[in-house]
Amino acid sequence: MTDVVLITGASGYLGRRLAHRFLDTSDVQLILPVRSKERREEVVTDLGPGAARVEFVECDLESPNAFRFLDAEHLRRVTSIVHAAAVTRFNVERSLGLATNVAGTAQVLEVARRCDALESFDYLSTVYATGLQDGLLPETVNDKAPRFTNTYEESKWMAEQLVAECDDLPWRILRVSTVLADDDTGAVSQYNAVHDTLKLYFYGLLSLLPGRADTPLYFVTGDFVTDAIVALGRAHAPRGVYHLAHSRQEAVCLDQLIDLAFDAFSQADDFRRKRILRPLLADEESFTLLVEGVSPIAGGLVRSALGDVAPFARQLYVSKDVDNSRLREALPSHRFPDTPELVSRTCEHLVTTRWGRR
């Protein structure tokens, strides 16, 4: 029997890349829940000829009965589920974050329990589901809620708890670190808070950054993540938590990120002409006072700059030592991107394309 993989979030960044990877490297059939006809058409166009092996069903994780169009015939054939759907904004509204990331995950788990042929259930989480926990981050479920910077982090931790409670399911929790680029070339097709902060830096709108110089930052590529997810399934990796991230020794620190970005930005004539200085680092108390005191009276650009950085600022004072030994044991030959080189190439791409405008 041909394997059938159900992927939620196929219209999103990682979900769509996963659909491509499964179709390009195997003969599996896919079931892709999508929110609307427009989203379906987008995915069909993106997948090209591979869409012939895809069955679409209408689904909206914000709805309390999201999977009503999945019938018994669909579920009978499903051998694997990858739950990639989520709201990933650091400033997500609490009601939306809980409805999609938590209640939505509960609905996917109920679907999984009805799949008699299910061999694996992969939940895509984030290393930030560990909240403001510092020190060693083992590849284990954190039963005790840490402190969180925002609702996004909290909602992903809450969803992890739901998954880990399912003793009847063959689950894996895959904590993904920050996706900086699509691949090793540094090309970027989806922008996140890191890209937005670098943009503010390039245009001279952010002369002060929150964080400590030695805070480690964990960056990966979309290719690294999707390849790891597919490979873990094919290796029949056992139930548990896996960190799709570098070790601390392979990560870059905040100070190094600023230097690499400055070197890349300095290749642009307009950046050099403005004589933009390297941003200074502020301690946590000072940055908090800045956000609280300046935002009400500042101009639109300054408010926007602070608003982009503030939702994740506290993480830049937390020294996380991410353990990835279980991932390396399961995938001993999996290649990790060279982080400093990836940062440099990504910054060069951002400047060349002016963050996608060219």
C-alpha cells in the first residue's frame, strides 16, 4: 500500500516545502487540509505536476470542527501526519494563538487517533517553547511551565503538553530553531522578526539593540528542517523530542551576528554614505524603560522599530545551550549549515534584494 501523508499548514512556509520534499523524493500520496479555495489554488500552482498526487480537503484550524470534511476513507489510508500549521508571529493575539496553536493541535490529535494505519505523528514546535529557560535545554518534554516572552512561545509549549500526553500515538516533537534562509545560498522567501530587525539596522532606524553580546543564536535553513523531518520519518526515529538546531558551539552569538551583518551591509554604497554606526547593546532594564517610555511619544518609524523588536527582546538576554544529541543519533549523516557563512550570505541577499523589493 502506498504511504499517505497528511500535512497541515501546507499553504505556509514549512508545510509547503515539506509537501515538495515528500513529492520530490518518494512516491507517497498527500492529503493537504487548506483553508480556502484560493489557498488550494496557490498550493496547486506551486507544486506543479506533483499536485496530481495530492488530495485537498477544506479545513480551518480556527474552527471548532476543523476536520469535518475528512471522512473515514481518508483516515483509513493515512500512515503519517505532520502537523505544521500554526500562527508563528511573536506578537500573535492571545485568543488567536490559543485557538490555532493549542485548540487546533488538539483537533489534529483527535484525527490522529482515528487513523488505524498511523505510523508516525510529527508535531513542529520551536526551541522557544522552552520560554525563558536558560542553560542546558535537553531534548525532553518540559512538564513545568517556564516564563514566556509572548503568547506564541506559551501556546507552543501548551501544544507540546497535549502531544506528550498521547501515549496511544507514535509522536515526535520537533523543536525547530529560527529559519534564517531557504537554503545555503542565503536566499530568503519568507521574512521573520530577525529579517525585520536586520532591515531596521540597515536603514539606520535601530541604533540600540536589546541583548547580551554572548547570547547564542540558533539559525537553520528551510532545507535543513524539511530534510530532517522527512529523514526522521524514514529512519523510524523513536517517540520523543528532537531539536532541529545546532549545538551551542556551532551557533553564532549576538555580537557576532551584528559584526557579520555590518560587514555585509558595508558593501552597499547607500549604507556606507549614511555612516551608520554599529548598534549598541542595552541591558534588559534599560531597553524595557525605552520601550515603555518612548513608544507613546515617538514618531511612527521609531514606534514601529521598537514594536518589531520588543516581542522577542527578552530572549536576547537568555543563554540557551541547545542539546541536539538525539537528533544526531537518529540522523548521524545529516549535514548542518555553517552558521557564520549562512548569516553572511543571508545578509548579502537581503541587501541585494532590499528585503524582497528588488
